[in-house]
Amino acid sequence: MHYLFYLISPFVKALKLKTKTYIRRFAIGDIHGCYKTFKLLLEDELKITTQDVIFLVGDYIHKGPNSEKVIDYIIDLQKDGYNIFPIRGNHEENLIIKQRTYRPTFARFIAKMNTRYGKSILSKDGELYLKHKEFFKALPYRIQIEDYHIVHAGFNYEAEKPKKDFDAMLNTRKPLPEILPKMLKKRRVIHGHTPISIDKLKQSIAEQSPLINIDSGCAFFKKVTNEQANQLGFLSCFNLDTQELITIRNKDQEPQLLSTVPAYH
């Protein structure tokens, strides 16, 4: 199921996939328009093949310099036979909603942001180009595989039916309740949405946490301290089989430091 699927299939809110036949299985955190970093991770660090499967946890656009290139790269990889499965993030959802209730001021804002360093995902009239529109509309809210749930932000674990709360899947930042939900008895959750430090990410992996947040703030371009710069500004990839964490420093833009205090390692 590659590029063609996203052009001809109706919107499916959730996908259930069998993945054990793939050689390697990866999940990659929030990309946020950082095309160079994303490409370098896939081609140089992972050296992906068509025998691998890659899950993307959403938020491909905004903040970084090249939203359009990120989306086109994903589409091209699918077209070339790579098993890339992107899900919907809150930034994609917000853009879809704004397109339905078109507001010229919002469209101009998005167009300006996306053309600052590269081409836009919007036309001069503020409309998504067809290939991008079909891509966004087809993004599922979650993917379930044999041993993992993959979702953008997480689930409403206190709800009677967590898999039906789609707003929570895009926006929640709530921690786990004290009693572990039934849905986590057999599958762990891989998500992004809330940037965390590399140290916290590594700790959650080492502790075999039922929740693994792989958003390490790739597009964290706000002014930061030296300490934050050593802990944020990475695109992270989690090997679902070996539990290995692969991180790459943002190559699209360097953060502006607030302090000259020596950085720690």
C-alpha cells in the first residue's frame, strides 16, 4: 500500500497492519518541515530499503522551513515502493479544517510561513494543491500493529472507548492514569506531539515504558539555552524491534542560543 492508496482510497480513521514480514520497523517523530534532516535520517542514517516499514507520527508541516518538500518526499517514497505510513497530526488536522472553512487571512499566513525558505503547499489562492489535499485527507488518526499503537499525541486513557476519542489522539498531553488501561496490556504506544529532552526519551526506553514519546523537538527553533540545545532540536527514530534510538541533529536550521554557558554532554 503506497502512493496509489492515498489517491484512490477513502479516508480511513484507523489502520491495522501486519508487519512481521518486514526486515526492520521504525517510527519517526515530528518532522515539522525539516526536509533536509528527514532525508538525511532515512537515506544516510537508516539507509532504508523497500523491505523496511516506516511509521511517521504526524506534524509534517509548519515551524520548519520546507513543509512542501517533506510532503512531496513522503509521496515520492510511497510511489517508489517504500513502505511509509504517515498518520495525522494536529497541524495537518488544523490545516484540513481551515481549508473547509476557508479564511483568507489564515491562508495568507500559512502561505507566507511555508514560502519563507521554500515553495508553499498552498496555491496563490490559498488552496491546497490536489496531491497535497488528497495526501492530508487520507491520513489515519492511528495505526495498530502486532505490538504497538502508533498515534500522534496519545489516547484518552480515562475514556470508556479511548480509540474513539480522535481529538485526544491529536491533542492530548495528559499522563497515564495510575491504573494501566487494558489497551496497553498487549501493545505499547508510540507517539509525538509534546517535545521532550533526549535524556527523557532515553529513560523511557530504558525503563520499557508503555508510552514512548519520540518528539525530541526537531523544529525547536525558538531561543534556547545551551543546555536545551543539547537536549532538543533532534529528529528521533525508534527501532520497534531492537528498541534502539537513532537521533540526528537538525540540519535545516540551528537554534539561537540565549546563553554562553558551556554545554554539557
